[in-house]
Amino acid sequence: MANVRGPSAFALLRRGGVLFGLIAEAAWVYGLYRLVRRGTLVRDEAWLGRRFGRFAARFVRIATRFRGGLIKLGQVASLRVDVMPESITAELVRLQDRVPPQPWAVVESALENELGRPVDAVFAEFDPTPIAAASLGQVHRARDRAGRDLAVKILYPGVERSVAVDLRMLRLALWLFDPLVAPDLLSLHAQLARSLLREMDYQAEGRAAERVAAGLAGDEKLKAQIRVPAICWETTTRRVLTMEFIEGDKINDRAALEARGVDVSDRVAWATRAFLHQMFRERFFHCDPHPGNLLVDREGRVAIVDFGMHEEIEPEIMEGVRMNVLAAVTRNETLWVDSLIRVGILRERDREAARSLARVSFDPAYYNLTPKEVVEIDFNDYFAKVREHLWMIEGARMPDGLLAFGRAFSLLYGLALELAPGMRPLDVVGPYVLAFLQPPRPSPPTALLPSDPRGATA
């Protein structure tokens, strides 16, 4: 097999130097921020916002150029509105995981090295021109010996070495800034590393796709409207993912869809329901519902692709979120603090500080609501306000599952506003939110379960 090489030692050293320069610039910008806050330097918020924005724009340029884990890190960091100014996160969300492809010879060597056979010995047809290229790998169209159309995703050779440099420099940055801010920055490293390393495990991505498909199949209406590509495990490894190729148009290609007679607003509504089902009912969800990951196939079904970014939220954390929203509605300080401790955002020692914070955090807009008004709560706005206040408590941390939940929710709202302006998102979201806010039903006594012989009658 061909020797698959990654970046050279010199390239990795140069990468580390560029990232160190970014860290130094971040320290300079943060120093200006502190001087303004103390009144030593007289500048307004707009001036600070421009400084932050210029720094974030430079990061975006460097990430796009150096690829590897930088684009992914920037995308995940864009969620952290609890620790970063909006002027930075607003710039980071512009990072697009679409880059020029690697040469076919490089990708072919990586593919053959991973599968252990020449490409033409594995596939009946394989198109050397990629149909998509991203920061960690690229996708090619192929056909197997049985005549099935496939999409084959190949991880770039040596990308793990670049990602390792990125994560080490990130750890240095977080270590430097952690003593200067209230939230626990060092906890971010494990979260970001876990997310990034998981995206380089294509077997995990394949399992995630199958798990989401199984969850959606439990709802007959969603099963009829939503499609997830089947995984071909015989040619899937940690670095190669082979799946069913789905022919269709992107959900934001309005001209193509309307030419086919597709109602775009209706498709957006069904896509939204599919993600809300994953988030509120299954608690295991695809966290990246942007238009590039949503197609409308030739039968008119919405196809969800690219499951690299997926997350699971434990039941106790979701119960804590439910408690938190209900506490805000009823203005129950004790329940509000209990909910934040329950999900791990705060620690028991923060209880008194959080109680004081609760008194100023309760927004009259959430008080004494009718059931109809509860359904219309804007979760985006609610969680943004909670994160803003938590900045004031030292050591506060946001579990990464909740960050992914918030990101998915924001993208769903944006999808509806962009592609279905006539649709009221809350009409689709409302039933899921209302069901979520209901107290969980107690499980039936074990003795009464039919499968339990103790419940059988004589």
C-alpha cells in the first residue's frame, strides 16, 4: 500500500507559530477590554465591538487557510456566547466548512491504505472528482458491485496531527485566560476536544446516523417525510464512511425545488419537526441543521446528511432544563437555583450567589403565563439571558450537550426565517415545548408489567 503522509514537522511548527500569534493578539484585545472596563481607557462599546470583530475575522481567515481542526473549533466556539462577546461569535458563525479539495492521488492513497485494496477492486465505479470537500475530509460518489449508488467520505491523511497542534495551542490559550474571567474556561478544552475527535471517527458518525434514523422511524408521520442515508458497513472504517447516495436538491435551492413543484415552507416545517423530535423526545440529535445538511430527494422527502456533529443529553440534564424554565415562569428562586446545580452549570457552593442572581434574572415577560403563552416562549432569547447572567458567577460552566442543543435550536429558527418566512416557527415548535414542560409520568409499578411474571394472574 502507498505510504500516506500527513503534514511535515516544519508545517506543524509553522502552524503552531501562527496560532501562538493569534493567542498573543487575543491577549492584547482582552487587555484593551479590561482597560476600558476599569475606565483607564475611555472608549465606547462600539469601539470594543470593532476590535473584537477584527480579531475574529482574522481567526476566520487563518482557519480557512490552515483547515484541520481550526474551522471546527471556530464553529464550536461560536456557540459559547456565555464566555465570548457577541461581536466575536457573530463573526465565527460565518465559518463555512467548505474548502478546496485535496488532490485525488492523495485521497486515493488514503482510501486504499484504509480499505487494504485498490479502489477498483472494491468499487465498480468511483468518481475521482469530489462532490463535497470540508476541513477534515471530502466526499466522492461511487457505485458498488451490486449497483448501489454510494457516497464515500474519506478523512484526510495526517489530519490528526494538525488537530493535535490545534488542541494543544487551544489549551495554552485557555490556561492563560482562565484566571481572568469568571466562567471555567479549562472545562471547554475537554468539550471541544471530544467534539473534534468524534468528528474524525467515521464509525461513530455511521452509528449516529443509524440511531437518529431509528428514533425518527418511531413516529409514523416523520418516517414518511424524513430520510437518513443507510450506512454500508462493509466498506466503512474509522477513516472511511460509505453510505447510500441520495439524489436531491438542497433545501435552500428554492428555484430547483419550485421547478419540481415542491412546497419549500412545508419541507422546512417537516425538517424542523424532525430535529425537534430528536432534541426533545429522543435526546440524541444531529446538532448541525443548516441548509447544506438538508436535501429534498426525488420523492419529496427531506434527507438529513452529515452526522459528524451529534450529541446526547442525559435525562437528568433535560429535567434540569425543564425545571429551570418552569422556575422562571413561576418565579421560584429555589427551584431556579436547584435546576442549575442539577445540570452542573453551578456548584452547591454557588447557591447563595445564584439566589441573589435569580432575583434580578427573572424577566416579567416569563411570569404568570397562560399555557398558550408558555408555548410561545422564545427559547433562544430565554437561554441567551440566562447565559448573560451566569457570567457573573465564578466557575459557572455550560454542559456541552446544552450548547449543542442551543446551537441546533438557533439554526432551526434561522432556517425557518430564511426559507419559510410565512411560517410561524412557534406553531411547529409549540407542541414539542408544551409536551416537554409537562412533568414526567411515573413509570408503572414493576409488578404490573406484563413481561414480569410477578404480575401474571394465576
